[in-house]
Amino acid sequence: MITISVFYYLYLLIMLFFAIYSFFNIYHLIRFGFASLINVLIITTYIAITTILIIYSLSLLSQIDWTIPIINLDMNSFNTSLNI
């Protein structure tokens, strides 16, 4: 039986790539950006919006029952549904 938790693991994989990409971008903003108020505001705004979106998406994902099957490979239930 394959459950919808496959989509949750796909989401976590995408979030991992997003985190790596974000650390790379923030590093470059700090390392090669001008030491100015605008640079600090951009970094702070990016981190704040990202944090809000991640918390919101995790709160939505916590409400889902991840044990619901997508594909049921149980042959007994297949045979009984065909009345064999």
C-alpha cells in the first residue's frame, strides 16, 4: 500500500533544496553585498517571509492524515470487490 506520505517526503526534499539555496544566497549577500542598511533589510525581510511561509505550510500539513492510501496493493480486497 502506498500512502500520501510520499508527497510529504517530496515536500521535505524540496524544502531541503530550498534551505541549501537560501543559505547560499544569504552567504553571498553577506560576503559580497555592500555593508549597508538596505542589504540588512533585504536579508531580514527574506528570512522573515521565509519563516512565516514555512510555519504556515507546516501548520497546514499537520492537519492531514498521511496514512490515506493512494494505491492499495492488497489483492484480497481486489478479489472481494470483483466477487470472486
